[in-house]
Amino acid sequence: MGFRCGIVGLPNVGKSTLFNALTETQAAQAANYPFCTIEPNVGQVGVPDPRLDKLAAIAGSAKIIPTQLSFVDIAGLVRGASKGEGLGNQFLGNIREVDAIIHVLRCFENDDIQHVDNKVDPIADAETVETELLLSDLESLEKRVPAAQKKATQGDKEAKIVASVLGQALELLREGKPARLTVPRDEDEARVFAQAQLLTAKPVLYVCNVEEEAASAGNAFSARVFEKAAAEGASAVIVSAAIEAELTGMEPDERMVFLEEMGLSEAGLARIIRAGYALLELLTFFTVGPKEARAWTVHKGAKAPEAAGTIHSDMQRGFIRAETIAYDDFVACEGEAGAKEAGKLRQEGKEYVVNDGDVMHFKFNV
């Protein structure tokens, strides 16, 4: 599995330009006016991972298949979105369907690109969007929690769980805090909380869109965003959407030369993916053979049968064991045969917790 990230922000902060560059398409029209993106554009990209290329080279794999990541370009939010302003209800509904929010903030000065508030202030921009998400959640829970509390007094067990966990979230929202600070006490509360699909429960990655000259070290605007992220326990990355757009269509060698000239060691996509993986607590495992080398994604803490299930449900249902080699061992032993001879190939059972970089082969019977 991959994960689905919604790109949000105020109009004209560089969302669609970033989306086009990341997905190497022109699917999202980038224009200097609000609401140029009305229907959400979705782009699938392969997650770059040099380990996959290395494994394929060792195994002589005919095909290389990276794991996939979905980017959803969601139109710009404005004040009053929670009340329907600027097609707000539709936009908020699109955000509800993603796993994480990539919040693009304008951290550059450019008189040629209009800002909806006629000033560059990424912190104020962030607060505008966050307020609309919070108000939407608040309106939802102020209807749902009292109803659950009433049912709970009548002995409804499920309603008691709903009243407890969503009541906690409602109190946070009333204090102006995001629902993601809610701490479910058990699996039932965690299930109810997830089913509520609260907008402010989504993990957030702040993307500071800076001018080309600031792509390496950032600027005063991005420094303020990093301070905000640190205070919230959130993450932030610096990206120049303009540079990412220039990289589109370049050959790999050309890209590296261009990035070095800009003082960068990698493209913004790699930084966003790495931060996104950490945000969602994801890891990658591999399957390798002569036909293909392939990357797969699971959540940290996933056990071997769950990993098998990402390939095919029958593998999870009929799971027997997982032949497992750590990535470093696979490389050091120059493949599966060498790893087996060196005693580095392990037979793991149903309780094995998958590690990032594991090379796995599943035995199953259905």
C-alpha cells in the first residue's frame, strides 16, 4: 500500500505547481487566480528508493516496481470554507478522504503573484486554514456528542465509547486545539475516533514553498514555519515549487547536475516522501526475484501476515512463514543464495514484526 496525501493551502501558494512537478504531469492547471483547481486532481507517483535499484541489480530483476504514493491536489481554502464559502464544503469533503495533509505555505515574495490577503504571512495563512478545519469539526461534534451522551445514559455501550472519545475531542476543539491531540484509551476508542474522520485529526506536514535562492537553507518565512511545527510536534520541509517544475522532464544525470548547481542533494519529492513516511509511521519491505524487484509499504508494527496481505489477501489468509533477509545482509552477501549460505536467511512466523528494508518471501497455503 502507499498513502494518500491531500495538498491544501490558500489560493496562489503554489499547490498546483507543486502537484504538477511532483507527479510530472500538467493535470492541475496552474494559474494566477483563486479556484483554478475545482475538482481534486489525483496523481500516482512511484516512491524513489535507491535500495530497490540496488536489490534489482544484485538479483538481475527484469522489472523494478516501486511502491506508489497518491497526491491529491485540493483547491485553495478561504475564510468561511466551513460555512460553504468558496465551494468550501466540497473542498473540506475532499480533505476528509486523505490520510495526511500536506499544507503548502507561501514563503516567498513576488509582486507578480497575487495573495488573497495582499501580504505574505505563512503563519497567518496556516491559521486561516486550520481555523476552517477546526470549525468544521466543531460543528460536526457539537451535534454528534450530545446525541451519543443521551444514548449512553440509556445503556448503549457503543454510545458510551463515542461519547467518551469524541467528547474529549470536542473539548480540545473548543479550546482551539486540533482533534489529533485526543488520546484513545483502547482499541474500541481508537476505532471510533478513526471512523469520525475529523479533519483536524489528520497528521500535517508543512511544506514551505520558497524562492529558488532559498531552496537550500530556507528564509525568514520558513524559519517561522519550522518554529510553529516544532511547537506542535509536527514536521516541516523546505521546497521550491519553481525548482521542482524545472526538474520535470529532465534526465537523471541532468537533474543531479541541476540540483548540485542549486546547492541541493535531492529533489523536493524525496524530502516530502521521507517526511510523509515518518508522519504516517510507514516502512518499506521488498520482494526480489529474476522477474521483478518490488517495494511494498506497511505501517510500523505490522506483523508478517499483514505484510503478506498487502501483496494478496490469500497470502495473509493462508500464511505459513516468511523467509526474511535484512537489506544490509542481502547486499553484503550479494543475494539470496549468499545470504542463505551465510545463515542470514531467517524463517519468521506469524508474530514477526516487519523491519524497514526486509527482503521477504512468503510461504502460504489456501
